[in-house]
Amino acid sequence: MPPSTSPTLRQRRLGSELRKLRQQAGLTATAAAALLGVNQAQISSIEAGRYPVSADRVRSFARSYDCADEALVDALAAMTGGRTRGWWDEYQGLPLPAGLNDVAELEHHASGLRVALVTHIPALLQTTDYARALFQEVVPPLRQYEVEHRLSHRIKRQGVLHQDSPPSYTAIVHETALRIGFGGPTVTRAQLRHLLEMSELPNVTFRVIPFGQASFPGSGQSVDYVMGPVPQLDTVLLDTHHGSEFLDSEPELAAYRSLLSRLESASLSPAASRDLMRGLTRDT
């Protein structure tokens, strides 16, 4: 298979994890190439995600790098091969924010998802009308066809919560997000009812930080934490105006795990959160 000029996030992550293993073994790319019987340029291409590797080759790398973490090696071997083909392929080349298809592929392979927001309902829990209302407020304004592309992509992303073996999903939002009436009262009521329905799914946990909670960390940003098959392969997704930013260093992962745990501690229980939403549905 020829090298890829545009590797996916998953391919780049596999390469970066192999580079981490090499560096932990104290090997230069040249020394690793000699040890593995390949040239240094091939090692560099593999570590950049541009050159596909087989599961057997990954296991050979791990042995040469003295990696004894079998769970990590198995997880890396499962990431091998070409790019994952999925529903998001039909959006290639369309005017979407940078990294949005990488987000879809990341969610597709996730073992669990955690998200925290203050002013918006999480993307995977939005109704079509609510999402459309948000996209219509983007600055600079989107053309109608751009709104529809983003809308259909977002709705298809939500399928990950309904597949045969869905990932666990924990969403933490501030009460503000429940009270801001994007789209007007009718849209807001429908969105709250949808949240109540989704919160009853066995794989979904929905928690609210109420106005009465005096302070809580991370109030100025939204956070998506995507759990991999092993903790070393977790990824933090930060949603920005210019696209998605992905973080995967261990200090960053540890910091956001702690942040989300503190946010959960500041939030109401799932049952109390549903009671709050039921009251808001009646009042809206």
C-alpha cells in the first residue's frame, strides 16, 4: 500500500504512539531502523502516520522497543491497516470545519465518551431543530447549503449512541444550557424532552450543574474526552471556532480527567438532573 499524503487522525495517532515507544526505549530513528531491518525514512513515515503498518509489524516494533504492556500493544495492533471507511467518507471535500471527520472516526472507535459544556447542549444530544438554530448563529454566517451539510453530519454522528454496542456517554452541562432558548420556546421544549428520553438510555448519563453551585472549574470551554481501548490512547477534543484541536499527551489527559471528575462532583445526580429538566419542560 503506498504512503498516504493525508493520514487520518487515527493513523497519525498510531504513528505517534510508536514514536513514544521508540523514545521510551532510548532509540533514535536510525538505531530503530537498523534494529528492525528497515530504513530510517520508513520509520519516519510510519511515525508520521503516512505509511501503513500491519498488526504483526506493530508487535515486532513493540518487542524491539521492550514494551511489555500487552493491552497497549493489542490496542495499537487493532489500529493498523488503511484508513477506516465509514459514513463520514461522503463528507470528504465538503465545506466543513477542520477535523470534523476525524471527530466522527474518533467517536466511532471510542470505548467511552465524556463531555462538558456551559452554554450549549452536547452535539450528540441535540435535536435537528436545535442544531439548525445553532448553525444559523455562526459568525460569519453560513450559506444554507453549509448549514445543511453540518446538520446532516451532526445527526449522523449521533448514531454512535444507538449502535449495537454503544460507548458509555457522560454529559455534564450547566443549567444555563437548558435555559437558553435557541430556536424559541417550541424548539427548547422539544430539546428538553429529547434530553429526558436520551438520559434514560442505559449507556447515557446526563448531569446538570445548577445555578446554585457557586463555582466550578472549566467554565470557559467545552471539553470532549474520548476514551480509547486503553487509557494511553484517550484523546481530548477542544471545539474552537477554527476547527477541532486534539490533545493526547499524558499530562494533558490527566488534567482533563481531573477536570471532568471535579465537574461531575459539582453537578446534580442523574435523577436530580432529570427532575430539573422535567420542571423546565413544564415552565417553557
